[in-house]
Amino acid sequence: MLSSTVSSKILRALALKEGFHFEETLTGFKWMGNRAKQLGDQGKSVLFAFEEAIGYMCSPVVLDKDGVSAAVITTEMATLLATKNLSLSQQLKAIYNEYGCHVTKASYFICYDQKTIKGLFEKLRNHDGKDTYPKTCGRFSVSGVRDLTTGYDSNQPDKKAVLPTSKSSQMITFTFGNGGVATMRTSGTEPKIKYYAELCAPPGNSDFEKLKKELDELVSAIEKYFFEPEKNKLQAKPE
């Protein structure tokens, strides 16, 4: 199974427990479709791929997001659950109980000044001196950093990112000691700096409201200390 790197890590949690192969790709179904083709050529069957912006690839027949097959399979799943007197939301809660609750939050800031955007990301890359990233974000400790602009990944033995890198776009992912993950990236088509944040709890921790509150606090810290919207004159997403 596949997902883009800005999407929920729930598939990773399933893969760790169930033993199937899981990979992340760059953002966009062209990356997942091409990787699915490569894996298919190797004799593997890619059963599912998804991206956080509500796109699903439910079979290897169409190597792209396909709303028709996704609707059919969702209907089939809902019908099966109905025979057990279960709803889709109840099944989702059962998945969270089994594999850990995953809470997500995504938004963006608007900025038309490329110099400001570059300066924002360069400050994160040279936080406490040259080539040093933040160790904390407010009260939250940073446990890992992956920078797909420079190719750096603190979690790899050789410190080199596995996914393709591009110096023409900005993209940094921070992992936190509390199980949080946040990616900051520029849009390729709009004057936006986007962020995708998620709190990944271990199995047994299914207090959704408590987790949501902690994620909200993490996002507030990211906005305050990493984006610095007032200093950088960023426009918040319209309500």
C-alpha cells in the first residue's frame, strides 16, 4: 500500500502490525501511480493508495485517483458492515482502537514574497548556527527532521533522504517526541505555505478529544515559532 508523505500515517501503523509492505511517495498521484507501476512490474500487487486531499486508488487497474471505484468499494464496505449492525464511523473507531488513533490538521498561510518564503525556511535550516534545525517547538521536543529541499534526513544512517529531492521547492518534515509529525511545504501552483500536522497515538490510546487538544497545541506552536506570521507578514487562511 502507498500514500503520499503529507498524508496520514495510519497505513504505516497498519503495516507494522499486519506485515504488508508500505511506502510513502512525494505529494501527488503521479508519484504513487508510477511507484505502483514499478512495484507491479516486480510482481507485487498494490491494493490501495491515497492522499490527504481526498484521493483514492483502490485497485491496480487505474493507476490514479479514481472516485468511481472508491465510491463502489465504499458502498460495498458499508453494505458489509450493515450486515453486522455497524456503521462506517464505528468501523473507524474500531481501527483506531486496534492500531492507534490518528488525528490530523492541515492549513496554510498566504505569502506573495518569494524572498520571505525562502528566508523562513532558511531560518529553520540554520536555527542555532549553520545547518542546524530546531530541537524544540515551544514545549514540544523535535525528534527528527527530513528536508526534501536539501536531501537531509536525520533518521537515516547516512543522513540522506530516501525520497527524491528538489532544490526548486521547499519541504521540511519534523517529527516530535509526543508522536506528532508536521510537514511544511510550498505550493507549486499558489502563493501558499502549507502545513500538514498529525498526532499518531499508540494502540490503546483512543481518547480522541484529548489527542485533538494536544494536536491543536502543537499546531499553534508550529505557527508561532516556525512560521512567525507577524514577523513574516503572512496572511492566515480565510475562515
